[in-house]
Amino acid sequence: LAKTTQPISMDSYEGQEVNITCSHNNIATNDYITWYQQFPSQGPRFIIQGYKTKVTNEVASLFIPADRKSSTLSLPRVSLSDTAVYYCLVVRNTNAGKSTFGDGTTLTVKP
Amino acid sequence: GAVVSQHPSRVICKSGTSVKIECRSLDFQATTMFWYRQFPKQSLMLMATSNEGSKATYEQGVEKDKFLINHASLTLSTLTVTSAHPEDSSFYICSAGGFQETQYFGPGTRLLVL
């Protein structure tokens, strides 16, 4: 499974757009890119998943370039409650979802 | 979205005792579930893959005789920590798969071994 690399931490202010980039140079053809959010003492919460180009839902957008070696999670107008750890995972659809968590990005939103 | 529950949410036990943690997929069936362990300030570490109707597969370094996994139905997997010791104190999280193998995680179980 492809290893992912993300910034360890990021700071932002309320109301700003936050973009977190993840690199996954060894991504395979049948791998999907999935992002999760985790608060302390809680299980990770699914945010968004994509294969290529752009995916958007009610909470975030995911941008994936043509070579798929990286992806960017975009959180519009963050609030204090978005302070959390964000994980980027590469999931193989022939592996029942088995994936390896990287270190994640700790996002701190300040007032 | 898919919902995964865990029980108990927190457990405190004495060293040497066994603890069972349940993971349930509430609104979908899961032939495969995963068990993770997370220590403070660290990422999730995959322990094992729970397969319905067959033996679990364990990641390297995880003792299968210490962490017993049973996946007796399509909605329930259990993790039993046998002869627990203080170093087994951790946050245990399960997940189950959905569309395009998206994993949905349970809320986690905090285990404290005294």
C-alpha cells in the first residue's frame, strides 16, 4: 500500500480556507484516496474520498491531479470546531479497505 | 452514512484479567472488519483484519494469542485482550468497510489496565 506524507501541523484562523496536501507517490491504479478527521478520544470520521480530478461534498473538497501522486483536502471557512487531526489514506479497493495510517496533520484553528 | 458502534466505550480492569470489546456494524453487513490500537499522541496502528467465518490475520508484531478476534456474524466482531497488562492500556478502534472500501470507524474503546 502506498505510503502517505503530510505536514505534521498547520495553523489557521476562523473563517479561512485551509488546504492540506498529501503526497502518495506510489499510488496504484486501483487505489482510492480517503481523508478522515479525528478528535481526541474518538474514532476517525470519514470526510471525503476520491479517485481523480475533484470531488466535493457538504464539508470539503478533494483535489487530485492527473498523476494522482498527491491530493489536497480543502476545508472552506474553518471554525474552531475543525481543530483536529486529519489523515490521508490510500485504500486499495481489492483489499477490503485495508490501509495504513500515516502521522496525520494536526490542524489548529485560532479565533 | 454507515454506523459502527463499539462496546464498552471505557473499561478499567486489573492486570491478568481478560477484556472483551465488541464492534458492530449497525446498518450494513461487513465481511471484513479491522482492529486498530492508538497510543496517546500517536497515529492509529493496524493490529489485525477480522474475517467473517474464518481466522483473523494479524499484522507483524501483534500476538494472536493475546489479542483474540472472533467475527461470528456479518455485523459483529469481538476483540479479547487476554491476560491484560498495563502496557496493553490504549485506545482500541474498529472499522468496517462500505462503498469503494471506505472504512467507517467505531467511536473507540479506552482500556486502562491497573
